[in-house]
Amino acid sequence: MILVQLFIISCFCVLNIESQFFNYITIKIFRDDRPLTLLKADTVNNELDVTEIIIENEDLPILKTGTFQNLTKLKKIHINSNNLETIENNIFWNLPTLRILNLNFNKIRHIPNKVFANLAVYKMSFKGNGIETLSPEAFNNLTNLHILDLSSNQIEFLPQDLFTKTNNLKKLDLSYNKLRYYPKIQYNYFEEAFANSVRYEDTCIDLSFNNLLFLSNILLKGIRYLKELNLNNNNIKGIGETAFNDLKWIESVNIEGNDLEELNDEVLKLLAMARSINVENNPWTKDFVCKYTIWCSNNDVINTMDVKCT
């Protein structure tokens, strides 16, 4: 009899541990779109009508397997400024209506492989975490993903197959990282992610404020339509002759604040399709300043150079 009682108690404790995902923290939720505050919460998986979850300024170092599961009405998750460091696999399970996932201003250093695979999210944000590495296929099979914000981190390198089966991206923000140019890399990063972009769509790749030294012919290969490309405030000294060759339409290009002295004729030819080109704050040669002034006049492009032809 005593052994049976001990077994029941033991099972109860195990179940209790497995169902505790938070250390009795304050969680704001919306239940059927009505606001509610959960005090000393250890789970949200019993809130079957929850549509939005907000956890901010709590001590939440880890998201455990099964933290969010079977919440079929859940649309938004915001976990911001919580000292979050570790993301386990299978955190998100059976969340068919989840569209927005924000994990901003935490302490995540690494995004594991396929941790978000098969989610129907529209927008994901990891701003200001200090992320250093991304696993290959970190953003695998996210066919509904349109907006991805990885800005203000410490990313130096983008692995191959980062966006396998994720082909509807519209806006990618990698600004304020430490991305560098690797001459030996012979794969393009973004072709699959932007495979379904179309002309006149509001699309953007933001690579500003990184450590790029050269814009290779590979980087943008395969991208046909892009409204906005931000390359400003890097250390770019040169642009490959065919860097923009696959583009059929682009509206805005920003190369301000780099170390460019001139642009070759092939690059200028392709840039002629853009409505806006920001070329300020580069050490342009005197000859190129005059050449560019004439080119702008001939192609009806506003000249944004901060130096004049003399």
C-alpha cells in the first residue's frame, strides 16, 4: 500500500515538473481578444482560448520543449526583454493560427536548426539579442513568412540553406550586424527566400551598418524584383560587374557611407532602372564625379552626390 502511494506521488511530481514551463511569472494574455493578467503563472497551455501572449521584463532564461502547444486560437507571441538565452526544439506545437512571433531584446546567441519549421507565422523578430550564429535551415519551411527582423545582433556569417523551403519573404532586416564578405563563398543567400516576389511589391533587403568590403556577383543572384536595397554604412570598396544582373526591377538603392571610388559601366547600366540612388559620403574620384553627373542627367536620375564636378 505504501509503495502504491509513493508511486502515485512520484508520478504526480513528474507530471507537475513536465507541465511547469515558467517560474511563476507575470504573463499578460488576451483571451478571445479580451485582456487578462496571469499572476505567478507556470504555464499557458491551459488557456485554450488565448489569442495573444505577452511576457516582458521577466526572468525567463529558457524556452522549454512544449512551452506553447495546442493553443489553436493563438495569433501573437511577444517575449521581449526577458534574459532569454536558450530555445529548445519543439517549443511550438499545434499553433495553426500563430502569425506574429517577437523575441526581441533578449540574450539569444544562437538560433537552432529547424526550431520554427512548419509554423504559419507571417512576421518574426529577433532584434537586439546579440545573436552570433544561425544554424543551416534555421528558418526552414516557413512558407507564410513575409517579414524577418534580425537587426542589431552580432551575426558575421549566413549559412547555406538558411531559407530552405521558405520562399515568400518580402522584408529582411539584417542591419546593424557584423556581416562580412567571404570570397570563397559561392552560394547566394537570398534567391529562395525572395523567389516569389513580384514587380511593384513592397520588398526590401536591409544590409546597412555591417562590415561588407565587397558586393559580390553572388549575393543578389536570382532575385528579380526588389523595391528597396540598403547597403549603406558598410566598408564596401567595390561592386561586382554582374552584382545586379538578375534584377528586372528595383526602385531604391542606398550605397551611402561606403569606401567606393567609382562604379563600373555595367553597374551603372543596371542602376538606371532605380528611381532613387543614394551615393553620398563615398570617396569618389574626380573623374567619376563628372561621369556620374553626366550619367544622372542622361538617365533622369537625381544626383545625390555631396561633391560637384569641377
